[in-house]
Amino acid sequence: MEQQLLIYNTLSRQKELFRPINEGHVGMYVCGPTVYGDGHLGHARPAITFDVVFRYLRHIGYKVRYVRNITDVGHLEHDADEGEDKIAKKARLEQLEPMEVAQYYTNRYHAAMERLNVLPPSIEPHASGHIMEQIALVQSILDAGLAYVSNGSVYFDVRKYQEDTHKYGQLSGRVIDEMLATTRELDGQEEKRFSGDFALWKKASPEHIMRWPSPWSDGFPGWHAECTAMGAKYLGSPFDIHGGGMDLVFPHHESEIAQCVASTGHAPCRYWMHNNMITINGQKMGKSLGNFITLDEFFTGSHKLLAQAYSPMTIRFFILQAHYRSTVDFSNEALQAAEKGYAKLLEAYKKVESGKIKVESAAAPEQLSTLHSQLSTLRSNCYDAMNDDFATPTVISHLFEAARIVNSAADGHLQLAQADIDELRGIFDTFLFDILGMKDESTGDNTALIDSLMHIILDIRATAKANKDWATSDRIRDALKEAGVTVKDGKDGATYSY
């Protein structure tokens, strides 16, 4: 590999030269969604961030196995060791099977990712499909003397692990004594020897729907066990890169390290990468805080905080305009600026593609030579930015410089040789489309338009229902049904599906 790629490692808190364990191959694991609700902007950021990492590693010649999981069991409310499983709760409220809930939202997540032009991972394992691997992991930690059984549940012994390894808190910088002083009391804490111990396996209460037999009880795995088990299964141990949102550093990724060290004697990976948060008025966007805007709401403009609908590529460009380790604060102004900025780049690219830029064969050789050198430097600068911890904002700034050159030539203020035009086309193709994953939404995809029209139709129907105009309401519903669209009325309004 000729590229000298630097990656910021959360564990060492510095940029490190990337050296894969197996030359020419990269194993990357990224924590995927918990599928109990629609994806929001906070879910889009890690998906887009690691999509760019995936794209760039492949572009510079690596064979990449990218694993991104689906959490469909074991993730309890408030990320605690007590409470109701998020998916089981949704199933109970909607009178559905838990796997029906998981499948529905997995399908919707995939649809949103496709629209954002996020490439599918090499492998997408489900937590519920790897219960045996998680049971084996728990047993290995028990065998190592670093876990204990309590009332049918199994907990990781954090203080014993710390005595043996002195490694707990190395990723997050937390200290056990401080955790003891700050960890809030939870129902069921009497089962634990230490409030900081975390569940490897939970005994299911009688009303708990999702359960599996194990040597300790009928129950379900702890939230952290799935990634340790599935990462090792599909990528080996250790592997190269583990990614996710910064909110997962503690407790999720810290616990993953502890589980892996306890069961294998070493950490799960070489490089830890974490994207920062999407915020609204400085507060993290998330389902638990109730301040999120779903991706579908962005695409249709149907949320009260949105001034308009925003296309998937506007969302993608908005996210890539900030470095992945920086926070991004939502605002309509920032999204509108992203929309205009991407339109300018796309317009410049279309000028190159159209063949309308005049090729100057009579220009002075020294002028053409200088410009060609400038374009070559521009391409090199884009690679330098990507090699500096995937600095997408810097790449975008270089693309705007390429657009300036295109516009200047199109206006007749600059002379370009055919080689210069080919180089400009290559810069856009390589960096804007291949690596940053942008695409032209004006060709071949009318999904955003259809969503917007459906939103208008359902608003008209909602007004008719509010006015007790049942004939109009029913006529709209029946006409849509004949067109292959099913309308479902719910407490939060009407939704539609094909």
C-alpha cells in the first residue's frame, strides 16, 4: 500500500499509522442500530462515517471485510442492566411479535441507508442469531474466574478484572473508585457484588417474551456480549478497526474490551474509531431524549422543526462537511447551506461532463503546464486529506477549488487542455462520487418526490377527517389502495406503505 494512512485511535488518544494485522486485508466491525424505531439523523452519522472509511480502504487497495450488526435482543431501556428490552416493549405496546418489530424496522433502516447511498456491509449479523456464541463467551469468562452467577443471571466481575489486568477504564478514562461513587442505584442491584459490574446474561422475568435456554437460566444475553462474540466469529481476534458513535465508548466498548481480555487475554482490535454526536441546541440527538428527527421526516419535511424537505444527498453532504470527530449541530440554515454547496459542485461536474468547456489547443504551453501541475497537486491534496484521519471537510474544500477552475474555464477566463478536463473529471469521479459516496439525485430516483407528494395527500386526508368529511377521507384511502398504497391510521397520524 502506497498510502500512509493515519487513524485517530480513541484508545491511545492520538493519530497512529494504520498497519493492518494481515497485509492487504482489513477487518472492520461497526456497531449497528437497535431496531425498535425509525432511524434518525444520529443513526445516519456513523453509517455515513464508516461507509466513507469502507470506501476509502477499498479504494487504496485493501480487501475489506466490513461487519455491522443488528441489535434485536438484549438492549434494555436506558442502557442499564434492569428494565424492559426495547424491542420487547415495542412489541407489547403494538401487540406484535418481537421479531416482527425487529424485521419491520430493519427493513426501514436498510431503505434509509440505500437512499443515503450507504453501501451494505460485507456481513450483517443479528444478535438473536448468535445466542450460542454469546453463551460460549459467557462461559469462557466464568471459566477465567472473572464473572459470577447470581440468581440465574451472570455478571462480569469488574473489580476482580481490574485487580488482574489494570485495564478497566482504559478506553473511556473512567476510574473504578469514581464509578463506585457516581453509579446510580438501580432495581436489581442487590444481585451484583459491585454496582459497576455489568450483565453478561440476564435471567428472564416471567413476562419477558424474548428468552433462550442457557446453563444458568432461561434468559437473554447482555447488550455488550453480542459485539464481542460476533466480531470474533467473523473477523477473528484481534481484528483491525472497531467503530461506532462516541456515546458507545462507555459502557459498551469499555465492556467489550473487558470481555475480550477476560476470554482471550487480549483486546478485540487494534484501532478504536468513534464519530461524534449530532446535536440539537447543543444536546445530543437521541430516542431516549425524545429530541430526534427521523430520516423519513427529513426526506419529507414533515417534522415541525424542519423548514423544508431535505434530500438524502443533502443530509449526507451536511454530515461530511464536518470532520467525523467533531460535533454537528442541526439547523435549517446549515442544511440549506449544504444543499446549495452540493448543488454548486454537481453543477460544475455537469459542465465537465457536458463537453461544453472549450478545449484550448492554441494556449501557451507554459500556461497549460502550470494548470496541469495545479490539478495534479489538487488530487494529491485530496489524498493527503483522506490519509489524515479521513478529513472529509478538507476534501470538500479542494473540490470547491476544482469547481472554481471549471467555472472559470466555462466563463472563458481560463484555458483548459483536454488532459486538464479529463483530470477534473477524474477528481470529481474519485473523490466526490467514489470516496465521499455522493450521487446525482436528479436522475433515476423519484423516491423523495413520491414521499413529498404522499405527505401532501395524507395532510389533505387528515384535514378531511378533522372536518368529519368521511366521504373524502375514505375516497382518498380507497384510491390509494387501488394504486397499491396502503394507508394505516395510528395515534401519531397516518402512515403509508406499498
